[in-house]
Amino acid sequence: MITLTKKLKSSKGGGVPEPPKKRISVRDKLLVKEVSEMESNLPEGCTVRFDNPDILHSFRLVVTPPEGFWLGGVFTFTINVPEDYNIAPPIVRCETRLWHPNISEEGEICLSLLRQNSIDGLGWAPTRTLKDVVWGLSSLFMDLLNFDDPLNIEAAEHYRRDKESFRRKVREYIDKYTTKR
């Protein structure tokens, strides 16, 4: 019969057992591959920044739109990948205040692929990757701009009422809240 005393005596280091090796999570295994793929396929105007290069599940995306209403602004998003990734989507927040129909002034984002369950059927699925998230966020400043199903209803109505006034307000927010490129 093996007893705790025998185990302790037989282990290395004078009776102190070695700590068990930490297992690498499924999320972290996926991220090694996905981060490399994401970094080699960034859309124009996007950069990724890791505060700690050993922590792949928390990083920032900086978007500098090459065209459109938000041209000239620099917008930072924080992306945190939960432990149950790729079953659950990353948690994304816009850290730069802006006037946008699909991003609230508090940083919430309306993007189907970031939703666990989506009415349009385009929500998160385990087949999606970080590259999809980055391209989706970048597209919110160009072709995925949606004034028909907005998060910021006031911004969408502003656009419908007076496009030039909307453009001026976007500029005001860029001048006040973002760094310029």
C-alpha cells in the first residue's frame, strides 16, 4: 500500500514532492495558432498590441480607418478571450469614445459574430477565429456600418436626418477623444 509518507520520501528534493505540471488549456493551444494567423492577415489600418507577449488571451487592437467617416481617428479595442473559447466568443470593448451607430459611447459593440446567440444566424460559432473578429471590427468603420439595426440609435437617427451634421459630429469626437495618425 502506498502511503503519503512513502510518496514524500520517494519524491525528489528531500521529501517535498514536485508540483504537478500545469496543463495547457484548449484556449491557449488554439491561441498560439490563431494569433500567428491573425497577425499575418491584418486588415489595412489595423495593428495588434500585447502588453505581455506571454499572455495571448488579452490584447489590444488599434484601428486607424483608411477611409470613410472615421478617417484620421485611432480607435483602440480591448479583446479578452475567455477560458471557454472557442465555444464562447471573445469579449471586446472599444476604449475610444466615438460617435458610431454600432458602437455605444460606453464602448459596447454591436457585431453579430461577437454574440453567442444571434437572431440573424451570423453569431459566434466554434469555427470562427480571432482573424474574423479583427476583420469584423475593422469593417465596422467601412462596409459593415449598419444604420438599420444600430446600438447607438441616436447616432443612426442623426445620420438619417443630416449626413453632413453627422460627419461633423464624428469629426468632433475624433478631435476630442482620439489620437490622430
